[in-house]
Amino acid sequence: MTTIKHWINGVPTMAASTRTSPVFDPATGRQQASVLLAESSDVDQAVAAASGAFESWRNSSLSQRMRVMFKLRELLVEHEETLARLISSEHGKVIDDARGEIVRGREVVEYACGIADALRGGFSDQVSRDVDVHNFRQPLGVVAGITPFNFPIMVPLWMHPIAIATGNTFVLKPSERDPSASNFVAELYTEAGLPPGVFNVVHGDKVAVDAILDHPDISAVSFVGSTPIARYVHERGTASGKRVQALGGAKNHAVVLPDADLEFAANHLTAAAFGSAGQRCMAISVAVAVGDAADALVDVLKQKAGQIRVGPGHRPDSEMGPLVTRAAQERVEGAIATAADQGAVVVVDGRGLKVDGHEQGFFVGPSILDRVGPDMDAYQQEIFGPVLVIVRAADLDEAIALVNANPYGNGTAIFTGDGGAARRFQRDVTVGMIGVNVPIPVPMSYYSFGGWKDSLIGDSAIHGAEGVRFYTRPKVVTSRWPHVERSVEAAFHFPTST
């Protein structure tokens, strides 16, 4: 059976690891590989490689860094199908969804291709007699990323291209559930011309996480995952003097007003709730049906949920794949049972689903729970599975109050044809990312991704301008130069940036 190794200083390595963890095919329920679990000494080795590469990389030209990013972008396009199938085989999501993940991650690489513009400083002439002031930004050093299973390519690509393009070196600790995509990207970086040690991958569990958070030579840590772990990462990392980006969980609401096109809204809610088996931090997990929209919306959603084709991710006709592990399957089915016990109406029940030829796979079918109250576990907890909760509200005021009372504030959406209602909603909700007739409002790479409240611990969002600021720090120079006569020998070749 294949053993997935770390990637340190430009090569795959066993390092000091002796512990392993199984990597499953979620569609069959069978183990397909093992992945090494790093000890603290493995993290030390990766950080030493990154530290050794930093001095040379920080002094590389912006042109050199951008050439690497242009080439990486080209390679991600060239190998998109291979990478999508690799993601699907370990995560379970369907191939088309995996392709979409790659594209959204690649957009950040494209942003990094123009990093010279993002790093431009400012200049003030003659602030005092013969005195000028200018500012510029410099990299931090060795930085690290700790990323979740649900987007094994996209979320890391929200981090390391900007970190590397701004002159840092990087240590990535991906999820041990679907680790292979990170090693594949490491190979692409090497092909793109990135020097050894600039990008490193250590696989592991809490041992590796703690080693990263405590390591004195790591200057900053980026994290995406659940809110309890985000709090832990933020507290332990900042206690060690590091900058920390810590993005947590979500309970994203979509408000449907009576004037909305219910067919349009239901189509998009179905995709947003059940795509990737609901394993997205931006999935819509709560539909707030307002007033007269409620009964009709439930009827349309029930019909559309029943039409979803559930199967292994590699099948071209599959629209939704399995959950990532057996434990996730059992947890989601338990959440549905608890909701029923607490008084929710189970409109569509995905428990016990068996897919022909994949009877041992980690499948749960699309599930809809109606008449859920804010006091129920299904509303309060992040189920992270193909379960859409429906809450009923009398009017827009009640819907906004419901969104704002929820402790999470990652993403939200409103479906309406009323511009005034939409404008009021986007101004009044205490949520960081808002969609108007758009159910999954993930910003483009030149904006930043980050929620409010318990969805973002601390104040650092991810990618875009926020990413550039996070991975660099400013210098301000005040200068006065005496007048000195010098002769400079002219050169006849065309000047270059190298």
C-alpha cells in the first residue's frame, strides 16, 4: 500500500516519522493509502529547510517570483483533470466540483502573478527641505498554513501563492484525510522553477499542529477549520508571538422573501446545500422562509432534493458524492435523528442510503428538516453534511434578527426581486460575506475572504490585499542626501530587471 510522504527541501522524504494514518476512498469505504504523521522533529526539518531558503528567496526579484507564479498557473491548467481526480478519490466530491475548486484556487495564483502591483510602496517628495519619505513592504520569513480536508487544493492556494510571491518561504500542514493534492502541488512548484525549501509539506495531526504553533522560527500561521480549533490555533500561536489568521466554522443562512422566484431560489439553494455533500464552510445550511414563501419553497426543495444523483465522485452522472469518513457519516445521520426527536419535520431523509456497487461507502443522501427552531441542535450546531434546515420567519425584520442572533457570521444570502429589501439586508446583517440572489458569495481573489463573529477569530481575513498585508510588514524611510558629483559610465545594452 502506498505511503504518502512529506515534501521537504524539494524532495519527498520519510524524515523521522513512524506513525501513519489511513487514507480512505470514501466511495468504497476502503483504505487506499497511508500517510505519514509528523513528529516535532519533522517540522523542525521542514522549518530548517524553509529558513535556509529564505535569505535567497527574499532577495529574489519580483520578476523571478512572478515568473514562477505564471508557470504554476500554467501547470495547474495543464494538470487540472489529474488533480481533480486525485481530490475526488480522497475527499469524495464529484469531479466537476473538484475542478471548480481548482479554478477558484488558481484565481489566487493569478492574483499573485501581479504581486508587483500589490507590493508597490508610496513616496512623498520634499516633506521637509531636501527630505523625502517612502515606504515599502518586506516578507516575514518562514510562514505556515494549516488547512482543512474539505478544500484540499483551494484553501492552501489561498495562502501559499501570496506568501511565496511576497518573498516568504512556506510550510504547509494539510489535512491527513486527503493529503495527496498538496504533494502534487509541491511537484508542480518544482517544475515551475521554485527553489528547494521555499515550499514544504509536512503531514500530520495535533503533534504537527502544535509543533508549528510553538516553533520559534515560524513568523505567521494561517488556519482554516472549525471554530474551536481556530480559537486554539489563535491563542497558542499568538502566545508564541506569531501573526495568526484563524478562520472558523459557519452556519450560513439564505433568506427567501415571498417575492422571490422560488424555482430560481430552490435551484440555487439545492446546489448550495448539497454540493460537496454539504462539506463547505460556505454551504447554505439554513433556509429562512419568510411569510407566504414557506410552504411553496419546501415543496419545491423536496422535489429537487429527490432528483439529485448520488454516487461515487468519478462517475460522470454523479451530482453529490459521499462524506469524507465513516465517522462523518455517522455524525450526520445522528444529527438527523436528534432533529426528529426534538420536533423537526423530516421532509427528506437521507439516512441509510446505499449506492449500488458502493454499499460500504460513506454516503448520506440529501436531507431536509422543516420547522426547525433556533433552540434545536440542528440549528445550533454545524452539521457539515447534506442537511438543509428550514426555519420560518414572519417578515424580513424577523429574518434579519435570526441571522444576527446566530453566533456565526461567515456567509449569508437573500433571494428577492426587491432592491430596497436587498439593500437593507446587506447593510443590517452582521455577516462578512453577503450574496444577493447568489447563494455562495465567495469573493474573487482580489477581494478578501473572511467572516464575522465566531467565523473569524482575530481580525485577519485571507487572500487578496489582506493576504499581502498579513504576509508582509511595512518599513518607512525618511532620507536626506547631500549633493555629490559622480560620473556614471553608460551602458549600451537595454536595461532589464534581472
